[in-house]
Amino acid sequence: DSTSEDMRIATMLAETHVAVIPASKIFPDAMSLQKELSELQKSSPRYLAFISGASRTADIERVMTIGVHGPQALHILILED
């Protein structure tokens, strides 16, 4: 159940994230993904982490800091369909 706090926090605490993705699920840009995201909203998962790059925050004294949340390393394995 992706509404579980334990499942949601997994996207932020791991030092290394390994993503295994079928080639058919790779989109050229965020706009091309819109139909797929709309379909996901109709069913599970109820929580979706849409990660587009390193996190950014300027919470502390308005100083921009990059990479505060999330993994330090990302490995992507693309599987042929």
C-alpha cells in the first residue's frame, strides 16, 4: 500500500536508488507522460514520487542547497521489451 509512511519515506532515505525500467515506460518529456499519470490517479498507487532531478531547498536563510533529500547515487537499468 503506497499510502504507508514507510513506503513513502523509502524515496528519501536510501543512499543508492536502483530503478529497473522497461524501455516502453520511458517518455521523452513530462508532457508525454500526462496520459500515463492520469491513469495512475484512477487506481493505485495513491502515492507517487515524481523525481526529475536532485532536490533543491532554500529553507535555511534562503541559501540554495542541492541534493538534501533523496539518494546520493542513482542507477537506472533499462530492460528491452
